[in-house]
Amino acid sequence: MATMHPRPLPASVRDDSRRSAESRTYEALDTLDDDFHVFNG
């Protein structure tokens, strides 16, 4: 899995229905291989 920053995605993002696309994108990017680093912020 990719190295995600921050890990885990903050609850304030996960629990906000207005940010559901961001949560789904984060989860999808987390499936990339170990060579990837994903930054959210």
C-alpha cells in the first residue's frame, strides 16, 4: 500500500458528508503500491 500522509485520514474529514469524495479518493489512492507517497492537506 502507498504511504499516506496523514494516516489515518482525520475523523473530521471521514465523518463530513460534504467531503465524501475526498474520503473515497484517499481510500482509492491508498491501494497504490509501496513506491507511492500520498499527501492530503
